[in-house]
Amino acid sequence: MTYIEMKKILLILSLVFVAQTGFSQTESAFEDGEWFKFRMSYSNWLKAGNATLAVHDEVLNGKPVYHVVGKGWTTGMIKWFFKVKDRYETYFDKETILPYKFIRNIDEGGHTKDLEIDFDQKNHKAHINDKKHNKKIVVDTKPNIQDMVSTFYYLRNHLDTENLKVGSEVKIDMFFDEENYGFKLQYLGEETIETDFGDVEALKFRPYVMAGRVFKEEESLTLWVSKDKNKLPLRIKADLAVGSLRADLDAFRGLKHPFNVVVKN
């Protein structure tokens, strides 16, 4: 596997943190103690890595928040020639799900970043502390900006499964590193998929990406989310310029709502 192919895997490890669409769900889809683990595979057979997401109750600057920690790392044969250890953290408001702080600390084959971003949601500013380069800057943001990880929980918590229509699209403003990024997702319909936990009714989405050296085209990604109140991310599949990459939900705990599995007659 080449360096470029490894970078594709890293990108999917990041994208697994970002998904889902629709709005106006009133009941929260998650709570303190929720934990997910994903396994990554290249071309459906080579184990590529793992990723986890964990939710914790905390207080930040006197405000009750959810602190989410996301980790990603390579495993198996790949780690012997390209070791990855990524850590992402977000602190977001329990009511609005708007982030106050985002942390990105990564080591990808020797390429490292150590960023801490404080969001001023009132004045639409991102205060960026680049610890690696000892640099601090302030960047203008869009109103109600989300970070890479909080986007997952914000959209998941506002998914209106009763009124989704096939072909509908949702756009959201997300901030990553030092830039505002327009994230777009399209709803493709319902599908029952086979998982390690049994057959599960799922909602199918298409996150749009930039075509180029990594992805064949903008429609290269497909995402499946459980059709229940949890909105679990069950699977994400990417068609790459060479081969394909898949992330599957491997384990979970601390769900707020019952997890539904199809019972066959």
C-alpha cells in the first residue's frame, strides 16, 4: 500500500466522525456514557484501522457541556510502515449543540498537528492556537458554526426521520483547521443492511466530497444510519481512485434508546 493510499484511509477515519442530516427532532439521540467503536477495512479484506467516539458530561468555563473524544489509529500490517495516532475532541453546549472548543492532535506517519480552537459563537470568531508552530490567529466564522466532531452530534440530534424525502439535501457550515467548510449531505432512502448485530433498518445518505486523487467523484461516499432514535452510524463506504474503503460499527455501549434489529420469520 502506497503513501497516497494510506492518506485515503486517514481521510475516511476522519469522515467517520462526520455524518447525518434532517432537522427538528426534539428528543436527544445521545447522552453521557455513549461509546462507539468502528473498524476500517481496505478493499473489503485488509484491516486498516479503528476509530472510537465517547461522550462525557463536563463543565467548561461554568457551562454544562458534552465533551466528546474521538480517536483513530492504524492496525495490522499497515501500522508497521505507516503508523497513525489521531485524537479529536470537542466541547459543545448541551442545549444548542454549538461547540465552544475543538482540539485536533494527530500523528500520521510523522506528519503532526496540535491545534486548539476556541469558538466565540456570539461574535463569529475562531481563536486558533497552533501549539506545534507556537502561532495564534483569529479567523471569522459563519454563524452557528460547527466543528468536525460536533457536526455529527448536532445533525444526529436534529434528524427528522418522519419528514425525510428521497433526494433532499442539507447543508451545514463547519470549521476545520483554519477554514470554513460547506458540508452537504443528500438523503437516498431506506435500506435494511446486514451488520454484526443482525439485520438493521437504516437510512442511507450521500456526503459530498471533492473529486480528485483520493475519491473517484463527489458521490464516492455512502453512509448508513440506524432508523431509530439513536441514529447510530452503522457503515460508511468510499469508492477510491484505487480500491475501496469501509468503516463498520464494531461495538457500542451507553445508548440512550433501544437499538432495533430486524426479527426474521
